[in-house]
Amino acid sequence: MELDIQCEEMSPSRWAELLTTMKSCKTIRLDDCNLSSSNCEDLSSIINTNPSLTELKLNNNELGDAGVEYLCKGLLTPSCSLQKLWLQNCNLTSASCETLRSVLSAQPSLTELHVGDNKLGTAGVKVLCQGMMNPSCKLQKLQLEYCELTADIVEALNAALQSKPTLKELSLSNNTLGDTAVKQLCRGLVEASCNLELLHLENCGITSDSCMDISAVLRNKSSLMDLSVGDNKIGDSGLALLCQGLMHPSCKIQKLWLWDCDLTSASCKDLSRLISTKETLTEISLIDNNLRDSGMEMLCQALKDPKSKLQELWVRECGLTTACCKAVSSALSTNKHLKVLHIGENKLGDAGVELLCEGLMHPNCNIQSLWLGNCDLTAGCCATLATAMATKQCLTELDLSYNPLDDEGIRKICEALRKPSCNVQQLILYDILWSSEVDDELRALEESKPEVKIIS
């Protein structure tokens, strides 16, 4: 049994009602429910008396250190079988870390700990690392984003990594680590016996100086499938160094996030080689990099390579125009694997989308999700889009937000949605002006086709 409630104010009567339900739940999720430390006392009792409970998610509640202390009393009981604990943005400080250390040291069932968005600080996380080093700790996933960590944390993390072969996922994004600390961390990861699968280092103050060391992790950890270094100023020179590791035969990367990394079209030669030859790579995010049309054309050429297995490409806000759309269309008509294309916030215009739709409607194209928000589109391209929606049955999600489509364009899109051949299930239309008459038509359409969700 699963209890999943979000964004609900808990009255005493409602809480008492839920407590009865919780006694038999395997999963409890209560994000954004205005819970406090007093609720944690009740939850501790549930943890103690419900041995089937394996996941507890309490993100975005003002639990505080006192609340965590209550929870940990339940977590430390022999009957507890909890595996996943989510306490993101719960107003915790370093004081909670001593209590959580006791749980890590004594509770081998706990495999996931998510404590991001809390002011744990370097001192607090050092205490958590002590708990990780206990032989009883079997932690597999550790999330420490926005925890006010500094470079001083790395020595303790490396010691924990050395002793924890079970660890598969480590997220340190949005902490001011800097190049020196990231280099040290990477050397620790290369030496550690852990089989890391996910490493997230977004917004960690990384430059090209760290990229050779990250590349060494990619070469030496064939288990690593998910790497995110977005929002770091690595530049074209850093990307070239990363690609040395990414192209290594032992690297089995599947998901690569490089958003806002100060990349230009100069990086696209290396990225194209990666897309066309690394058959494990299924998702790449290049959002907010100045790739321009020339760079996008190189990426499209790579997508046409039979060895490319890319399924998701994110190129939002990359300085693209109508000029690259013929190449994108050609890639769509050739690549059978690509399912998600985020190409919004580029000046494609009606002419560009008309070209895209030619590729979209090709029998080889299997796109399921297409994002065209803020692309300078008008009602002029909506007839072609409507034809694509009605004929391309694999297309289930379409974003047209922030485009001045007006009543004429929205009516053409609605006409396509009404057709039995259209399989679009989610249509996103943020910040588009239309009349009350069109609004009534949209509401009626949702009623007649309940499987369609229109988000505006």
C-alpha cells in the first residue's frame, strides 16, 4: 500500500486519519505538507510498528533537528526496515548529522539518504561520513546538493568512498567545491572500490582544470553511466578533455548533462564524434550553450550515423535559427532512436518548424516528446503542426508555450487533438493569449478526451 500526498495542510483530524492508514503502508510520501517536529514523533512510532515501511519521503517540511531526532528513534529500532529516506529542504543543520550518523552506523537496511537543501555544512557532513564508514552501513545513494559544503569535505568523502563499495550514486551539486577539491575527489573515486553509477557535480565551481581528472574517472569506472557537470565554466577546452574519457572503450556513459558550460560550436566536432560512436549514450543535455546553427548541423550529421543510439537531445537556448532546421529535419527522418527533442527558446520561426515537420512525419521518425516553446512561432505554422499531430501516432507530448499562436493557431491545434488518430496526451501552452471562446473549446476538448491534459 502507498500513501502519496503533496501540498496539503494537515489538520489534526486529517493527520489522525492518515496515521491509521500509515500503519500498513509500504511507502509514505508527504512532501510540502506543513509538517513539524510534533508530526515526527507520530511518524517515529509508525516506523517502529510498521515493519513493511521501506520508503519515507518528507521533503519541504519544517521538521528541524528536533523532528529528525524523533524520526531516528524509530529508525534505530530493530523492527525498522526503511530503505529510502528523503529529508530535502527540512530546515536541518549540522546538529541532525550526529543523529543520522547513528542510523547509518546501525541500520543496514538504509540504502538511500537524500538530505539536500539543508544547511548541514562541511562539519555536519564529515559526521555523516563517519557513519558511512561503519561496516554495517550499506548506503547506495547519497544526495548532498545545496548543503553549504566547501573543499574541506573531500578528505572525509574520499575516506568514506574507500570503505563503501556499495555506493552507486553521489550528488554534490550546488556546493562551492572548486577545482582543487574536485581533482582530489576524482583521484579518490579512481582509487575507491565503489562501482559508482551516478556522479552529479553541477554548479561546483569547476573549470577546464578539473576535466582531465573527471576524464580519468570516466576511463577507470566503467560502472559510471550518469554524469552531470552542468552550470560549470569548463569551456571548449574542458569538453575536449572530458571527451578523452568519454570516448575510451571502457566508458559506458548513458546520460551526459553539459548545460550552461560555456560551450561553442567548436565543441560540436568532439560532441558529434561522441554521439556517432558511443553506442551506450542515450541522453545528452547541451542547454544554454552557444552552439549556433553550424554546431547543430554537426550534431545532426552525427545523429544520422547508424551507430548513434541517442534517445534524448536537449538543445534549448543554443542560438539556433531557421538555418539549421533542414539539418534537424534530415536527422529526424534518419534516426529511429531519438524520442525526445527539446529545441525551445531558439529562433526557429514558422519556416523552421515547417521544415522540422517534414522530418517528423517521416516513417523513420519515432519522436514522442517535442518541445518548441518560445521559438517565434505564429498561427502560420499551426496547420502543418496539426497535420503532424494527427499523423504521427508516436507523438504524445508537445510544448508550444510562449509563442503568439492566438485563437487561429490554437483552433488548428485543437482540431488535430479531436482526431482519433492523434495520440498527443500532454499539450503545454503556457503564456499564450486566447479568447474566452477558445478557452471554452479547450475545456470541452479535455472533457471529451479525458486522456488529454492541456497545461496552460
